[in-house]
Amino acid sequence: MPPTKDEFRKAMGRFATGVTIVTTGVDGEVHGMTANAVTSVSLEPMMILLCADKGADSHDILSRAGVFAVNILSEDQEEISDRFANKETGDAHGLDGVPHRIGKTGAPILEGTLAYVDCRTVSEQDAGDHTIFIGEVVDAGFEDDGSPLLFFGGQYGRMA
Ligand SMILES: Cc1cc2nc3c(=O)[nH]c(=O)nc-3n(C[C@H](O)[C@H](O)[C@H](O)COP(=O)(O)O)c2cc1C
């Protein structure tokens, strides 16, 4: 018997991750989405991947834009994570009031994060109810200090 969806979700929830805001921009429109299904893929060439729900507003914007940046949140950025994970709040996914600059690809780079990786999408793989966006790395930056916001068992956490 395969696991139920809830069992599967709970099992994968035991995999502790960081939290990122994936940003993209196209035709003057900028957009952010909270994501933890992000991983490094290749060093030569440098590539990362992002899994985006086909039902998310971000999905089509990511596809149209052909670029995305992964902004890795620090432990004091839970509020911004909630904002970009919660569709209920008005213009939650635009970047009004969120300090940022436009990166090399045209994707927004958020301020106050631990690191960012700015990518051009080179492949979109169909994967059930998600699409895997594979991005070739155009630019990246990081802070030497700081601690990450974590996600484990459906809850935020901090390093001890
Ligand atoms: C910690 C956390 C991680 C998430 N990771 C992802 C993810 O990797 N991919 C995804 O499609 N949605 C993920 N979500 C859900 C989206 O952030 C959420 O569905 C959001 O409302 C999508 O916004 P949109 O419809 O404007 O694109 C995550 C949510 C949280 C709280």
C-alpha cells in the first residue's frame, strides 16, 4: 500500500530545509513566492532547481519570465516568508515595501538575506502537479555571517 498524501507530506516534512523567496520579473511586473523545494544541481555548469506548483500564480510568471532568483532567508525573516506564502493578503506577491534591487537577469534580489542565486531558466520538466525549473546560474552573492530560517515538520525553526 502506498502512503496516504498526509503520510507522504509528514515524512518529507522531516527533511529540514532552509526557506527562500523565489523572485522573478517580466514586463515590469515583479513577483515573489516562498519556496523550500530548491536545490543545487550542478557545478559545471552551475545549475540549481526549483519545484513550483502548477496551481501557483508564480508558475506562469516564472515560465514567461525565463529567469528567477533564489533569495535565502535569514532567521529574522519569518514575516517575509509568511507574506510570500499566503495568497489571502491583497498584493502579497508583488514587492511593494520589500527592499530589493534588480539583478543581472532582471529578477529582483531582496535585501537582508543570507545569500542569493540569480538564474536564467534552461529547462522546465513536467513532474506531476509541479514543474521543475532548472536554472543556469548567472550571478550569486552571500553574507559570511548570519543564521538561516529553517522549516521542519511544517513549522519554522532556528539553529540552536
Ligand atoms: C516554508 C514554505 C515552503 C514552500 N515551498 C514551496 C515550493 O518549493 N514550491 C511551491 O510551489 N510552493 C511552495 N510553498 C507554497 C507557496 O509559497 C504558496 O503556495 C504561495 O501562496 C504561492 O504563491 P503564488 O500563487 O502567488 O505563486 C511553500 C510554502 C512555505 C510556507
